[in-house]
Amino acid sequence: MSLPSSAAPPQPDPRRWLALIALCMSMLVLSFDTTILNVALPTMADRIGADTGDMQWIVDSYTVVFAAVMLPAGLIGDRFGRRRMLVAGLAVFLAGSVIGSLVDTPGLVIAARTVMGFGGAFVMPLALSVIPSLFGAAERPKAVALVSTAMAFGMPLGPIIGGTLLQHFWWGSVFLINIPLVALAIVACFALLPETTDPAAPRVHASSTFYAAAGLGALVYGIIEAPSRGWGDPLVVTVLAASIALLAALVLRERTVERPMLDMSLLRQRGFLWNAVAATLVSFILTGMIFVLPSYLQTTLGYDALGTGLRLLPMMGGLMVAARLGPALVARTGPRPVIVAGLLALAAGAFLGATTAVGDGYGGTALWLAVAGVGFGLSIVPSMNSALGALPRERAGSGSGLLQTLRQTGAAVGVAILGSVLAAGYTDRLDTGGLSPEAAHTARDSVVGAHAVAARLGDRALTASADASYLHGMNLALVVCGAASLATAVLVAAFLPNPRAARPAPAEAAGAGADAMAGQRADA
């Protein structure tokens, strides 16, 4: 028998902690899947002929679909059963992973990632919304902390798992690893999770879902294609204009309905708006940095996939340490100084990384990665907690939904913009003189392609030019990251309120976050 979202079980379910393992497994797979692929991108570029644009779409196809589908997915779960839809999302994610492990062309890999993004959009909100039906107020903070730990652990785990797999198996193994984990999570969810529904949840608006998916997709496509075609190309201009029109239609449509899926009126709350801006920009920078780094570490510095994964850990380590320190600092100073300090540290790390020169070793990279990681941790956790804390409790659900959607959009646009800056800087500096048109085209597609051409021709000058050109493009992308972070820090310092009222302990705040996520869409 289904339980309404607001009703707790009369007695604690004796299987609740086993059920939590199923939820942790689901979130762990989603978490490390966001980073596991990045170390595989250079290998995929070599094995399946993926150029820079293909690699951008391999990452962004997942994120765009995830951002567009997450809100309607949560509403569908509320109406038709959260466990049922969570298992369905895991099954779709599993199908995408199977497809990804079998295909051998960039287009089919992008298709597989699109399927995985669709499934993941159901898993993320519904896994969190099940928690209040299993745990009472006393146990809920601990349950949320365990799920959050699984999510945090997955990010640094992804590059290590990916690197290990690539060292011993073919590139498709980064998809194959998902299959047993997701299958086990499906069985555990079926066996252990209770079914819950909320028949009063808002209906899914098909038009709003279409506007969101098409608008985001068009925006990302235009940004990715612009460096190769030119910003004035008719196709690029048309696609970007269409994206603006579609996203404007989304905003107008949602403003006309009584219970919108995406409550844009929340952006009138100054505390929510500027915290959301900070969280979105941090997601923009984080995903963009993780996208541009692996090719530098593997192709230019010569590390294998496992070595690359291990060398990304300073960023993740700095993030996790700062995320644990952040709540104590916020309790002392309020959120604004901590968020501003995080954004300034993030800017410092990016600008330091932009000074990387040809011939530099890994030591300098490890330093700026650690600084950037500290910046991420100090800015992302307080900004997200403060965004929801700035809203009345009855609007926390819709605020959480809007915040997550903005963050996913920022991540997709970050890969598109920073990848495009990287591609433009690389192709502008690359010297392809003396190469055949075919060889020159391959070299311009990616630094991996340039190395392959250079190895075939024995052209050391091309190798040196490719490495220097890629480093130039990466440094330009890091300058954009630093400038965006610095500008956001100034805006946050000027406009973000800084409440100093007594704040809940970290565990209680995590429980409130779970309530907000579980109640997501309740007042949308």
C-alpha cells in the first residue's frame, strides 16, 4: 500500500538500513559516472576517432538530458510511485551503459550517454525523496549523511576506477563497470524499498519539458559548433536564436500556470538568487576544468589513464576537506564571507593554472588543483544550503528543484564554453604546415589526433606544436574560469545577504536538505 509523501511509517521499517544501502549504491554509481569518463576521453579520441566537439557532446549529452528531465522525472515519481520510477530510471541507465560498452563510433557513444542521462534524471531526485518514508526525524540526518558520503566518495573514485580499467581493458569497460552495480541496486530497491506516492503533486507539463530540453540542447550545440564554423555562421546564429526563443517560452509558460514545474519567481528572493548564481558558476567551472585536464595530463605529460585519475585527486581532496570545514566557518561568520573566500580561492587556483608553461612538470598542476578544490568546497556547500535557507519552508521543495536544474545547466554550458575556448585556442596556434589536407584535418581535430599523425610521420615538430597549442587553449579556458569566479565573488560580496542567526548543526542541515529534496515539487 502506498504511503503519502507526508506520512511516516507507524513503526520504523526494520529493513531501512539495508534499504539505505540500495540508495547509496544508486547515488555512488551516478557520482563516479560523472568523473570516470573524463580519464577515458583521450583514449576514446584515439580509438574511435572522436574530435574535440565529439568529446564535448559525449559529456554534455548526459548533462543536458539530466538537467531537462530531472524535474518532470520527480513529478512522475510522485504520481506513479517513487520506487517504481527509481527502478525504471536505474533500468534505463543500465541499458545506456550496455549500449555504451558495445558501440565503437562517437555518435553511438553520444546516444548511449543520452540514454544514461535520461535514466539518471529519475534516480537522483527519487533516491533522495524516498528517505523520509524510511527514517524518522531522529535518524534522517544520519541517513542523509551516508547518502551524501556515497555521492562525495564517487567523484574521486571515478578517475581511479576509470584509469584502472583502461590500464587492463578496452575503453568500453568504463561503461561495463556500471552494469553489475546498477543491476544489484535494482534488485535491492525492489526487495527493500517501500512504495510511496504523492497524488497531489503538480502534473507534468509536456510543453515545458520540451522547451527545456530543446532550448538547452540548442544552446549547447551552438556553443560547441561556433569555434569550427564561426560565430557568424548561419547555422550557429539560427541555433542560438532558437535556444533563446525556446528558453524564453519556457519562462513564459511556467509563469502562466498555477503550480509551475520550475518556479522562476523564486529568483526574486535576493538570498536565493545570489546563492544560486554562485552554485551554478561553481558547477560551470568544475565540470569544465575536469573536461580540459585529462588530455593535458595524458597526452602532453604522458601519464596513462590510471596515472591521470590519481593526479586529479588533489582537486577532489581539497574539495572534500573544505566541504567539511565550511559549516563551522559559516556558523562563525555567516555564509557570505565563506562563499566569497571560496570563489576567490577558486579564481586563484584557475589563474595559477593558467601560468602553466611548456616543460612544467606535475608539481605545479597538483598545487593549483588543490587550491581550486578548496575553493570548490568552500563555495558550493554554503551556497546550496544558504539558497534553500533563504526561502520560506513551504517553498523549499520548489527551490531545491530550481537550484538543481540551474546547477546541471551550468555544468552543461561549462563543458560547452570551456571546451570551445580550448578548441579555438588549440587550432589557432597549431602549425600544420607541410601536412596533407587529411593529416592537417586530423591534427586539428584534437591533440590526440595530432600525436597520432606525428607518430606516423615521425614529425617531432608537430608533436611539440600540438602540446604547446593544447596548453595555450587550456590556459585560455582557465583564464575564463578565473575571471568568471572573480566576477561572481564581487557580485556575491556586494549583493548576497549574510544572515547570522543560529544555524543548525551540519547533520541537521543535511536532514533539512533531504526534506527539501523529498518535498521537491510539492509546492511547485
